[in-house]
Amino acid sequence: MQENQLYEYAVIRVVPKVEREEFLNVGIILYCKKQGFLQAKYILDKQRLSIFGTELDFEDLEKYLQTWEKICIGGKDGGPIGMLPIASRFRWLTATRSTIVQTSKTHPGYTGDAFKTLECLFEALVL
């Protein structure tokens, strides 16, 4: 049986109108130091996001979130942030911001399989 290891996650949110503080959960970002795991998973449901009655640029939103995935993977494709150590990339992605894409506060847990935990959190908190 695999030993459980500490992980941290945050919910990725789209906040169409920051001043109204309304948001929709669109993804999860999960980091597990011991497993060397940092991954984001998201879905942009245009129908659900349109409920906010705002004109969102879904193409720009998709590009923004794809950049987050590249930062998680690391390397040159993730730009200067993608070159940082894995923990620094997670902290940068989950830093407090007042933009259309934000994250919740980070939450801890224990897992033996970070990928499986990401899938479970995504299903429970996003879908």
C-alpha cells in the first residue's frame, strides 16, 4: 500500500465581474511535493458562464488557462514562471489576484495518488 503524502489544491474560478464577486468554478490546480506533481484541470462551459450576462472572450480565457497548464508542466513553454521550481510555480498560480481568473485559498490533504485526487476534486467541485 502506497504511503499518503501531503498535497495542496486550489479551485480555479472565473470571475466575470470582479466588483460583483460572483464566480464559477472551472478547474482545480493540485500540487504534491513528494510526488513532484503540479497539474491543472479545467473546463470552460460557455452556457454556464453566459448566465452571468457578460460578454466573456472565451478564446482569451482559453488561452489564459492553457498558459496555466504550461506553467504547471514547467520549462520554456511556460515562460519565466515556468522556469521556476515546482513549488514556486504553484505559489505564483495560487497567489491572490483581482482578475477574471482567480483561485480559492489553498487547501491541504493527503493522497497516495495525486492524479486520482485531482480527478476526484475536479468531479466534486467543478462538474
